[in-house]
Amino acid sequence: MSDTSFSADVTIPSDLSEARLIQDRIEEALQSSAYGERDIFAIKLAVEEALVNAIKHGNQMDPDKQVHVSYQITAERFDVRITDEGPGFNPEDVPDPTEDDNIERPCGRGLLLIRGFMTDVQYHGRGNVVSMYKLRNGQEEY
């Protein structure tokens, strides 16, 4: 297990291809920090969902709006904070996609995945800031 720590602060335009570049950087940093495949998969999926939500729902794909991503990787955990320039939302108002009435509805699945894969997820302010972390599992393979 690596004793090194890595952190970065990046601001990107509301562009999904830019979000993919951030995801790739995070994956490379996790691999360099000797994170296992399960942890990398979980973090990648949660970060992807949060970035897509920030760009599509928060910033409404507005190219003049930006998304700020701040993350830190240590031997014990991965932390990330994603901020968009949108109006925000109340995550409690998003329908639970596991309830029978909502099974066919497309909304809420990303939030469910984020909560399922990360150790803790918090929304701040008006709901346009999400911070989340994942404690390192320590398992190298599936």
C-alpha cells in the first residue's frame, strides 16, 4: 500500500468530454496509489455520475458555466468535492427509483449509484455542491 498522497483542484467547462478527462486522471492516480480494481470501479462510477449530474442537470450543458472538481487520494481514502454553477436541488426531492411507482422513471438512478458505491455522500448549500469519500477497501481483485 502506498504512503503517498495526491490532490488536485481542476475547473472544467460544462463539457462531457472534459469530464471524461478528469475521470481518466483520477483513475490513473488511483492506480498509482495501488488502489484495487473494486475501489477504482466504484470511485470511477460515482465520479462519473456526479460530473454528469453537475454538467447536465446543474449547469444545463451551458458552455459558459463551469464545474470545479477538488479531490485527494491517500492510502486510506479518496475524497472529492464537485461544484457546479446551477441553481441546486434538494436530493430528498428526487424520487426513489427502487419504489414500485418509480421503477420506469429514469430519474434518481445516478444518486442511488453514488450513495451505493461511496462510503459517505453530502450535498451542501443550495445543493449545487456534493462532497463524497470512499474508504479504501484493501481488496486488490474482484
